[in-house]
Amino acid sequence: EIVLTQSPGTLSLSPGERATLSCRTSQSVSNSYLAWYQQKPGQAPRLIMFGASSRATGIPDRFSGRGSGTDYTLTISGLEPEDFAVYYCQLYGNSPSWTFGQGTKVEI
Amino acid sequence: QLQLQESGPGLVKPSENLSLTCTISGDSIGSGRYYWGWTRQPPGKGLEWIGSLGYSGTTYYNPSLKSRVTISVDTSKNQFSLRLTSVTAADTSIYFCARHHVSIVSNSPGYYMDVWGKGTTVIVSS
């Protein structure tokens, strides 16, 4: 079973700053099948990124993703007030099965 | 526009079975173009994949829950369902259903969750 480890657990930043979130997998991810989700309190997760670096529909270009193998990063350049949320990375398509990281909270 | 709506009892007694339904509007579960699945989130905790329904009714389950989980489909009602047996307090969670969109790289498919329901809270308590 592949384990996803996200860091840091909490990121305290101000609007306008750059957020860098890390997701490390215990084994190499096939075809960069890694997604990122944003979740705000009381809401369902929202797809932000798939294929490690492809933005989902309607996601602004301040969100970017990169990575391969076992190390992946989600960057938010210029935090907007609506970006403060919890972000989860997810491995998909392996077996197939789906695994989430434990989440990174981006707070003000 | 695709919408998913979870429904089911909000309170289940320990040792009983939990049954939830996800009703799809704006797409047909019988189209065979997507996977569909369930994820849950205990209070204040992270997301846990429960299981997914693939093409032709093939099912995939989280190994940690496999012995207690059944996911089924009712194409006539455009719904799919979750059954979790012998629940305990540890099954108290928000349960989400989601569509899985296919992505194919190097002839190998992967299915990311692109549309989610709003979730339904299930409390296990006597």
C-alpha cells in the first residue's frame, strides 16, 4: 500500500503570499496519477489539480502543480482570501485504488 | 450540470448496517463513461476512500473496509448505493459520493474524483 505524506501540517500565511504544499509518496506514482483537492469547512472536497500538473475546470492559474516519482508540490502564488482551506493530495488509478494524504491546512 | 446527492439515515445503532444512496442528476450512470464511488470523513479528520464502482458493475474496495462494504448500482433509478455492515462508533463520518473521471496516460487509465456530492452525516450511536 502506498502512503502519502503531506507537509507541513499547517501553513500560516497572509493574503498575497505564496503557499507551497508538499506531498510525498512511499512509492513512485505511475503516470503522475496524483490529484489535489481543496476543502473548506462544511463543504465537500473540490478538485484542484489532476495528473500532478493539470488544473481542473475553473481553477485560477495562481494554482500550479508539479512533481514526478515520489515528490509532488502544489503552489498557490498570491493567496486570495478564498484560498484558505485544507488541501489533500490523492493517488488515483493504482490497482485501481485511491489513497489520500492527511491534509495541509492553509490558514491566515 | 451534474449533481450528486447523498441520502440515508443520519443515525445508526452500533452493530447495525448502514445504507446510503447517491442519486445522480445531469448524467447517466449507465453511460459507462465514468466510475462512481464513496469517500468518508470522520469528524475533524481527513478523507478515507471507501470503495468505487467501475464499468460493468466491477467494484473496488478499501482493503481496510472490504469485509464490511458493498457498493451496488441501480441504473433504472440512476443511483448507486453503499452498504456498510456491523457499524461501530468509528464509522461516524460525513459520507461523500463522487464521480470518477478517466484519464489515460501511456494506455493506462486513472480515475480522479471530479464531481462530489455535498455529503451526508452519519452518526453511529445507541
